[in-house]
Amino acid sequence: MKKPLHVVQFGLGPIGIETAKTVLEKSKHGDLKLVGAIDVDPAKVGKDLGEVLRINERLGIVVSDKAEEVFRTAKPDVVLHTTSSFLDRIYPQLEMCIKSGVHIVSSAEELFFPYDRHPKLSKDLDELAKKHNVAVLGTGVNPGFVMDTLALVATGVCTRVRAIRIERVVDASKRRFPLQRKIGAGLTVQEFEEKKKTGTFGHIGLRESLLFVAEGLNWKLEKVDETLQPMVAPSEVKTPYLTVQKGQVAGIHHSVSGGTNGTTKLSLDLKMYVGAGEPHDAVFVDGDPPIELIIRNGVFGDSATVAALVNAIPLTVSATPGLKTMKDLVVPRVFST
């Protein structure tokens, strides 16, 4: 009988709670075992994880804010890391996991393809992971699948690719509250513009998706153009969490493109706002043969992110040591169905 992979959940926000629940479900098949939980929220620390997950079961796992102690006592094989989007903020957390000899699967968007934005941190992470014989992966649904990995896989049946266009339309009214807040739903246009100046507002990871696909196809982009604009509500929109008035910001229109010799080779266009009509995910490959992939209603980001993280566990553990991207792993797929 095979030994289950021991998992620690690091971060118990909305996504972390759902990944922990999914690991518990997978444990019924003997593939995974949840052995620890880490969070800094005083309202969660010291409580049984079952209470935090709001399930009618005590798990005997106490939520701790002492990560090193958890790693030392629980001795996990892998950590599911869901704390922040930004690599510079989470680097100490990742460093701690690696030095504890634990593989990492993280939802941090900047970690998906960090080499352009954080070259030194990327190099340091890779060297540290190799030293401690573990693999580190950033993944999710976007970035991680619909606007990057899926597009790269689609080219696998082409003899030639001239250009790729990727588009995503998301009705954010069906998504979790932190995401609605992250895209500015309910702000004035002026407030949106002020937040945009911080560089940490809106969708994180679109540039990373573009550069991931470009590297996967060995395209050397000479120029990258990026825009972030508000989607303004033409009428009132209500979600379970907030109301957006007519004229207020409903969400974002984020696009990024890159090309060579004055020609656009790769473009990504994301519209994520409450009340969006005809949501979908699409990949258009101008190639031989041409490929058109359209997912009606789109991939539901919250549950898909959870699935992407959990499904990446065995692939990451079996990968060679170092900092990895999705193109370094074998084909992503569900396990323990």
C-alpha cells in the first residue's frame, strides 16, 4: 500500500480553506493526508482546523502561527501555500518551507513565472530549492491554466504558429468577495485610477502569463505593451456582497501584448467585472492547422484554482528539484476522482 503524501496548508483565506477541504476529501482515497495548518489570523490560531473549515468534525489539527514548528513536528512532504500574490512579500515564507525540506505548490501569481519581475529572487529560490532537494511551483487557474498553459498545449498539434490571441471574460458577481474587491467593484473611476498607481491593484499575473507562453514557444518579444482600464457599470449591479451603482467601476479590462518586428505575436485580453455578459475563455492560434478553443461560460476561477493547486501536488513532488513552471511538469490532470 502506497504511503499518502503529507500536506500542510499554509494560509487559510477563502482559497486556502477550500484547498484544505479538498485535501481532506482526497485523503479518503489514501493519496493525501492533511497534517498541519498555518495562519496568522488571531481569530483562527489555536482553533481546531475542523472549526475553521466549518465542518462537523474535529480534525485534531490545531491552526498555528509558528510555521517552523509545524514543519518540524508534522514533517510534511508538501505545503499548499495560499497567502499573497507578491513574491517579495512571501519570499521569507517560501525560504522557510524550502529549508524545512518541503515541496511547495503556491497560488502566488508572481511565482507562476517570476523571472522577469524578480530575477534575483528567482535565482535564489531555484538555488535554494536544489540545495534542499525540493521543487517549488506557482500555479492556479489564471495564471496557471486558462490564459497560458492551455494556450501552450494547444500549439502541440501545430507544425507552425504565427500568432496567438487569448481572451477571457469573467462575470465577477459570481466570484468570492476578496476578488470583487481586488478588481475595484464599487469604486469611483477616480478611486480606481488612484489604486492603479500602486502597481498592486487589479489582476496580478497577466504579464507573467504572456512571458510564460512566449518562452514556451521560444519567442523573443522585443516590446510588451500593457493597459489596465476600469469597466464602468451601465446600470446598477448587485452581488451577494455589494452593490455597484450606475457609473461606478464594475471591474477591470486588462490587456497585454508582445511582438517582434512591429508585428503582434501574442495578445492576452482579460475582462473581469460584475455583471459581465457571455463569460468565456478562448484561445485562438494562428497556425498550421489553426486552432480555436472556446470554453462557454468560462472556467469558474475559485473552484478551478483549488483544483489546480491540489492536482499539482503529485506532479510537483515527482519533479526534479528547483524552481519550476507549468511547462516543466507533465500534463496537469485530476487525480483520485
